[in-house]
Amino acid sequence: NMSPEDIKEAIKRRRDAVTERRQAKKARIDRMREACSSDVPTLLVDCDFGDLMTATEKKSLVHQLTYTYACNLRSEKPCKLFLSGLGGSMGEALRKTNGFQQWIVTKEDRPYIEALGERKQDLVYLTADSENMIETLTSDKVYIIGGIVDRNRHKNLCRNKAEEQGIQTARLPISEHIQLSHSCVLTVNQVAEIILKFRDLGDWDKALRAVIPTRKIVSAENKAKRERRDKFKNKKNNKGKDEAAEDPQKQQENGDGESQGPDQDKNTRGGEAEM
């Protein structure tokens, strides 16, 4: 059993912990409010793709936007957060989200191209399909993230939209810093978190590794193994081509490389499959 003094001490620790959490929450909100009126980059999520998503995909995007807001709220250097295209079905879905009315963000029913038409030169649509790489972030730019969950059904959707509107596009410097084990489609909150981490750390490599799951990044050891394996395959394939080129009789039998029947055609395809 606890003594009266221990009980008093336990109560005091709980009260102190509650006070500390309240102070931390107030500090986060104050940083967000300050960011809204400060000279910092703007992160805009284009929520104008509601008609291209299923109900399940819209629900997933709502979760991603909730994570994005929470991440910006926790950041030591938050960005201005802007949600555009809320006049459609995504706006309806977000307004049903608990606490959305209290989010410290700019909420715009119109598409961004209408709401920010006078700042068209400052708009930068982020898309992996862009040929332009972001090297740093500037406070005068509005960085647009495509708010869509489509399991990669719509190819080049964001890049094509930006090009039709005559605005800039850019991509994050992922391939310049890390090698992914396979194609990695980033979620809205992951893109936002990478940008926020870069603002905190000032280093793209550290920011990317802090956000992208380790299992999706090829380690230095596995990268070396993959390079050795590819080098061996290329050497083996080149050796086979050289031997075929040095054997005139084989070339004659094969009709100078052309298949002469079903069996030969089958062998040729088999060789290609091994490459």
C-alpha cells in the first residue's frame, strides 16, 4: 500500500504531466499560427480529384491528409498548409472528419489555379514524372501535392495537369540520394513529411531515410551485390554474342541470325528470357 506522501507525489506527477502536455500542445499551435503569417514555403494539397477515386480511396486520402496535418503540427519548422478543391466530394468527406473545422489550414473550395491565379509563376506541382529536380525550398513558392489515391491507374496525371495549366513541375531528389528496392509510390503525407524533415534537417538524404521505410531502400551491401550480379549477366550475354559472331557455320545454319522454324524460334526466345 502507498503512504499518504507517495499518493500526494503520484498525484503531483500526473498533474505535472498533464500541464506539460498542454504546454507542448499550445506551443505547437502557436508555431502553426506563426507559420501562417510568416515567410515560409506553402504546401498545397490538390483535392480536386474526387471524381477519379472510389469511396475507399477517398477514405484513404482523408487519413493521409489527417497524418499530413498532424506532421505539420509536430514539426519544429511547419509550413503553411493549404487545401484546395474542397468544393467537390473530397471536401464533403473532410468536413465529416472529427476536428477538421479546427485545423489551422487555408481551406479553399475553388481549384488552386483559380484561387492562386495571380501567383501562377510561384506554383510548383510535385510529381515523380517531372524532369526538374528540387534542390532546395524557397518561401515564395507554393508546392503542390496531388491529392489522389488511385493505385497508379492514372499515369502522368499530375504532370499533364500542370503542363496544361502552364505551371512548373518538379520532383523530389530521391534517386540522387537513395536506391529503392522497387518502384515506390509515396503517399501525400510521406511527401509532406519529407519536405518538413528537410526543413528541420537541411539534408535530403537524412530526410528521405527518416520517412521512407527501410525495407524499401536498398542497402549499400545489397546494392553492391546487385551491381555484381548485373555485371556478371552482362559479361555472360556479351560472351555468347561474341561466340556466335565468330562461328560462320552457326550463322549459316541460323540464316544469319534469323529463325528458320518453330524449334529455332523457341530457342531464340529462350535465350532472350534468360537475359
